[in-house]
Amino acid sequence: MTGGRFDPFSGSGPRWRAVPAWRPFLEDVAAGVLDWLGDAPPETLTDATILLPNRRAARAFSFALGKLAGDRPVLLPQVRPLGDLEEDEPPFAPGELGLDLPPAIVPLTRRFEMARMIAEDFQPGMKPLRALEMADALGAFLDSCQLEEVSDLSRVATLAEQDLAEHWRESARFLGLAVEAWPKRLEALGLVDPAWRRATLLRRLAEAWDARPPQAPVIAAGSTGTVPAAADVLKAVAKAPQGVVVLPGLDLDLAADAWDRIDDQHPQAALKALLARAEVAREAVQPWFQPALDPAVQARGLARQRLINEALRPAEATDDWRAEIKRLRARSAEAGRAADPIAEGLSGLTVLSVRAEEEAATAVALMMRESLEHRTPDGRPITCALVTPDLQLSRRVEARLARWGIVADSSTGQPLSRMTAGVLVDLGARFLAEPLKPQTLLALLKHPLVRLDLGETSLHDAAEALEEHALRGPRPRRWSQLQERLLKAAEPRRGGLPLADWKLARLKGAQALADRLEALATARPCPPDQAARTLTALIEALAGQNAWAGPDGEVAAALLSALIEGGGPLGDTTPVEFADLIGALLAETTVRIGGATHPSLRILGAIEARLARADRMILAGLEEGVWPNAAPVDPFLSRPMRAALPLPAPERRLGQTAQDFVQAACADEAILVHCERRGGQPAVRSRWLWRLEMLTRGADAPDTPVRLAAPDGVADWTEALDAPPPGPARLAPRPAPTPPVERRPRSLYVTGVERWVRDPYALYARRILNLEPMERPGASAEALARGNAVHKAIERLTEDWPDLLPDDLDAVIERLLLEELGAHGFEDAAMAREAPLARNAARWLAGFETNRRARGVDLLIEQQGALAFDAPGGPFTVKAYADRIEVGALSAAVMDFKTGQVPSAKQIKAGFAPQLTLTGAILAAGGFRDTNGPVPPEELTYVRVVGRKKAGEVAVRAAGPEAQILSDAALQGLMARVADFDRPETPYLSWAAPHLMGSYSPYNLLARVWEWHVIGGAEEGEAE
């Protein structure tokens, strides 16, 4: 085949060629293949084999070949991924390589089998998730050994005898046992490890081609041969009669002394190791075909490649950076070029520094969106690719592109846990673990895939009724408690009026829904395979077969199928442990949707981008710990132990990711994005970016200024995108409604008066707008329940022992407290905490009751009183429920029991806490029926019962004549307030006393307090 201008197989073997980093690798390989084909018939290519690193590269090469061919008919060659080799596909005869090899174990089954082996044979009783974590680490170790073809794993056991730290010796002992037990388990199953099978197939292919070289054309392109067997395949290809290996980004211009100093962290490390294994000198590698280019474009690309490679040269070779810069400039001058090579290399290379990840995502999305507005000189839309190993950043960018209706082609996919079917599976597992948890139950019922037939009531109406009447407030502990709440909600309301028919129908639907859910909540401790069957049955009962539709449904179904098939060996797991297991599996399972994505925009991981190229390449995540990531830590082997096996150093991965950076940064237009802060903490620039900046600073001179600039306008776009309009901020004003006088309340309890004094707007929302706060589903109401229980226990004590107290008073009070705490919803776990508090409180209350009863007073418990007076808008009534009134011969003491903080004497005198004083005024006016007329208050007291180190406190806020004076003043203040609010222009101001409001009110959001009070900085008394 000599009709083309380029012959990749010219000369005697071995044949090694390279595509420079500044060139688009796959496009150049495709262009070389087409040029080699020349005028030959299109079917000629069908005999050729193209070996590429992975399936994505194989698809991209086929696309590039078809694109470059244009209208020319070309039959595609056999494009094979070297990283996913199977022996039963052409060009290999069926079964030629691995007829005698057992099949590979399914990855999830392998994890469970390893976890079972660890939990049963090595550390009995280990939790399933912990066993899975150790299985993952053990699997990674075995994969590494198998890919590196460490033949004698028995040497691991000898490591335990070396002079090592105790934890390393324990790790070695564990590995020594595991590497013996695991092969036996695989042999019993008739399976092998996937990594061993892949390495074995590659080794057999290398041996077969070395003994019988393929006669048809073979081109191995893009692989760096980090796996020894793959490197030997490349070596065999290079020696074949019509074989050639095409290396990506080999630096043929790097100085020899720098080449000799390359270590594992250098971008050229993998290629250097590959050439050394193949016994090929770097000078023997020839350039691959390069299409004709504008000389200026070629010069700029070569300058960029030289700049990046110089910036990333080995650390030991950076001492002559200035000398190398001078040599580059001298060679450029000798060639007659006026442009400075450093400045020319920086042409099209920019660096954008942003404050944090959110700003980085916005800036990247804007640059990708802006690229759609431009075209290349030949009129086609330019392409843009984001390259980053940061999955969170790529997903943020996807979300911001969605605001313009743009969906980029993403290689990272989406975690199944974020997709519709994955969310349903996760909710189902969590429901089986905690079926009565309101948040999980409501999320499951409101999931878009859930469909339940409840007869005449729709699922939506039944779920709403269940939420409103049974799930809001304290969490139900039993299904019967759920039904009790629904039955209570169906009882007639005030005046004996029955509920409307439609409300009754919704409640009946909620009862039927609760029965259906109770029947489905059948989880119990069992192996994961049985739990997965239960979960599958639950999902299909709730959503039917539609749950498995779409790409995410298919992946979810495959995950549960794998659990059912291979989850048995893990042993019994509790429903909670199974829910955690499902959550972890969903999070690590990726779904690649494909579909309608924008043809010009791509989001790629660093590895996926190694052979890809776009007109604009955006490299983001350039912070230490992100790109490059830290060298992985082996939980089992120290560095000397790895070297003894031998296994490669962890830094080898850094060299591979450095090559990914070089390949992308050599694009014609490259934008490097760096965050100054990550996760709220200062971030360190990537070592590569830092080196590039240092090199350009060293090249800067007065006569030849060099600058690493920022992309034009991007920072301004990012700042302006979501910025508020110019001018003063338009904040919400402080609420000050003025409803009609006839709509304003004409009666209040003393607690409502206290709310009115502190926050009139809250009274307006509750009594005038009739907006009643709803409890959150499953909200903790322990503080309120504890207070009610204490009140009820003291009330029962007075009712059961009105005169004489029992001898064992503290035991009686403790019993009453525990009974009431149980009656108010405290479960066993909470009672374990409450019992000591109740014991302490009982002792203190016994002394309190004994002392108070010794005064010979009459006790009035939970008495209601009222006092009416005339006001401009009509009669007004103030009411009170008194916890206790102790009536003496001529006066009485008013008491209120608290389990929380009590108001100070200063607040009471200022009128901000009028509960006791207004109760005293009602008492003095004869408003309590059982006092048989007016009784002046002699004492206003708060009794605080907590049961802690200080079990209780009697806080007397007024005594003697002062009690009457304060009560009269409170009544006069109330009358003045009523008269003031009977004027139409008096507003119900929000937060009239901010210093007493704390931070929570159920009406804060409605009043937009954060906006006008915190951001706007409104001061007390302002009305905007």
C-alpha cells in the first residue's frame, strides 16, 4: 500500500512514532491513516487493526476518521480498546487467547466474597460496611499485583517477619493469609479476578504476536504501556512486519541530561519507562504524520509545547532555566523569527484565579457558553472542553449551563444516588430501616415514580392528610400511634360539628395508605441478597415496573440484581446497615446518560481528555490535592514493603496525571483555572501552575516583557452575572400592617399579650391573618412535652393530696413525673436520660411543696380567670390560666411553673413579661371564680423545675405591696396599648423589642426579618 504520501510502516522494525503534545492526537492518527490509504479501495482498511487505550478513545477515533474522510467512502478498520481486551472478537480467532481461562468474577460479587472472607476468617464480628472497605483495599492490592504480574505473592508473608512497625507487620500477616485464601475461594467458584484475566490475555497476546507476528497492518496508538503486559504487546506490534506504535506527547526536544533525571512524577516518566522496556532509544522514535499547517500556527504550537515541557522539567534540572531561556531565544533569532519564543508560547494560554469553587463553576460555564458565539476561520462553530478531575466542579458547571438550556457531553456521568431511580432505591432502603421516620416516609410517597391505587382517594390527597394529621410534630413510634392520630383527626370539632365529607375521605385514604405501608415494612436482619429482594419487592409495589425504565432505572436494576446474585456471602445485616450499604453503592455507581447533548461542548475527566482535543480547553481544579491529587496511601504496605514485592511507587500516578495536564495545556487556546479557597480553606496552587508562573517571571525582561495574563472579561462577567442591579439595595421594608380596627382581636390570654408586647406582627399573623404555625414532620418537641408533663404531674399531686402530703412525698412525685413523661411520648431511650432528672426534681419539689403547704393556704390549680374593660374599639377581655394560686386569709400568691428560662425582674417591671402581673390584676379584680371575689396579689413567683445540678429555683419577682403595684401598672399599660391599637393608624410592627426576641419566631420568614433587620441593619424602633 504505497499510494499514499505517508507510509507508517516504512523502514525496518521496530517502528515507534510520536505525535507532539500540541497536536490533536486522534485527529492526527486518523489523518495519517487516510493519507496512508491514499487512492486504495475503501475496503482496504478493513484488514487493519487500530489498538487504542480504551473504548472512549476508540469511539472518538472512529468519529475523527469519518469526519476527516468527508464524502470519501471509507470502511472502518477494526478499532479495538487495548484496556478491554476479549479473546473472542476479531482480529483474533474465537477462543484463540483464552479458551482455557475461567470467566471473571462480577465486581460486586467479588467485593462481597472478599468481605465475607474477611469477616468470617480473619476478623469475626466485623461490621459489613467495614468489611467492604477492607475488601476494597484488598481488591486494589491484588489488582495492582496482578497487573504488575507479581508472580510470587507468597512473599507477602515474609514481610511480616521484617523489622517493621507493629501495624505494618499486622497488615503483612493479614495479606499473607488473604493471598492464600482468596485464590482457593476463586477456584471453588470456578472464576478468576478481572485484573488477572486482563493481564493474562494481554500477556498471551504479546507472546502470540511475538512468536507469530501479525501480517496485517496493526497500529497501536495512545497507550503509554504502564501495565507490563500491555507494554510487551506494544513491543510486539512495533516489531511486526506492518506494525507501528504511536506515542502521545513524547518530548523529543528535552535535553538529554534532563531526560536522564526524569522521575516517577514527571509527565514523560511512563513513556521513558516504556521505551526502556522496549529497548528503544528516544532518538529512534520518528514523528507521525502531520497535516499541512500555517507556519505561524505550527511555530506557536511548538513554542507552547516547549514552554510547558520546560516548566515541568525535573526539579534537579531547573537550575539552568535562565540558560535554557537564553538558548531558546538565541535559536529563535538564528532562525530569523522576530517573536520571542516564550511570549509566543504564552499566546493563547491564560490563567484565571477565582475566590472559591462556586465562582470557578460560574466562570467556566460562562466561558463555555461564550464559546458558542464564535466560529473558526473556516466557518464551523468552535468546540470547547472542560478538563478537570474534580467531579463536584464538573457537576456545578453542568448545573450552571442548564440555566441556558445547554447540556454538555459529560464523560463523568452522574452518580446513581442523584438520579430518579437511585433516589427511589435509596428511599426504599431507608424506609425499610426506619419505616416511621416522617422525612423518609414523605419523601418516598412524594417521589415522582411512586404510584399507589387507594380507591376513590388519590395518593396525593392521602399523603397530604397523612402528613398533616399524623406525621407533623413528635415522631410516631408505632403504626398504631399513626392510626390513633388519624382517628383523632376524624373526630367532630368544637360544637360537635362533623368534618366535611371531603376531609373524611382524605383521612380514610390516609388510613388505607398507612395500612398499605405497614404491610410493606417487613425488613429484618438478613443477608444482603434477601434484603435486596425485599427492597425490590417494595419498589415494584410502590412504582411498578416503571421504576426500572430509562438509563438510571436500568443501572439501578442491574445493581440490585448483582446484590441478589452475590450478596449472600456477606452474612446477616441489619436494615440500618443495609440502608448504609445501598447508599454507598448508589453513590459510587455512575450513570452515563448520553442523549441530546450539545455537539460543541464537552466535560471530560483528566484521563478521558488525554487523547481528546477541542479548540478551547479549560483546565480547572489546578490546586494541590485536586490536580494533581496526593499520592495514594496504601493501607496495607509501606513504601519499603511495596519495593520488596516489587510494586511501583505511589508517585507513578502523579506522573501519569502530569502527562494529562501537558496534553491539555498544549492546546491552541488553553485557560487554566485556579481557586484561592476550597471548602472554606486556603488552597495551594498546583505545582505545575506554580512552575509555569515561575518560568515566565524568570523570562520577563525590560526588552522582552512576558506576562501570563487572565482571559479578557471573564472575571467581570462572573461578578456581574448574579450581581444585584446598581444603586442602593432594594430590601424588604420592616412590616408594619394596619388592619381595620374591627378585625383586631378583642380578647387575649396573658401569654398572647406578652407576644403582642414583644412582636406585634406575630399577633397580627396569628389572630388576624389566622396563620397558625405548623409543626415540622418528626420535629423534636421534647422541651414542650417535658414542660407539659411537669405541669400535669404537679396538678395530679395537688388533686390526689389536697391537704396532707404522703410520707414518701419525693417517691410519689417521682412516680407522677415518670408516668406523665411516658404519657407525653418519651420513649425508653429518652426515659433513660429523663429518669435521673425526674429523681432530682422530685426531691426538690418535695421540699418545695412541704414548705408551701406549711403556710396553710388554699390551692387553686389551673384556674381560668378573665377581666373585661372598655376601650375605644369596644370591650376588651384579658384572660389567664394560672398554674397555681395560693389563697390566704387576705391575699394570694400567683405562681407559674417553668422548665426553661424565666423572665427577669427588670423585664417584668418594663412590661415585656406581663404574664404574672396581668394574672395578678385579674385576681385583684375578682376575675377568678373560686376566689369568691377580689383578692389582692401578695406574691408573684416563677417556679423553675429542671432536675439538674441545681434541681429547682423559686424566683420571686414581686412581694408585698409591690405585687399589687406592678399588677395595676400592667393593667394600665394593657389598657393604654389596647386604646393605642384601636386607632386605625397604629401598626403591628415586627420585632418591637428585638433585644428580647432571640433568633426564632414562627413568623420570622413571613416578616422577612433577616432581610430588613440583619442585612438592612434596621435599629430598634425604626419603621421603614
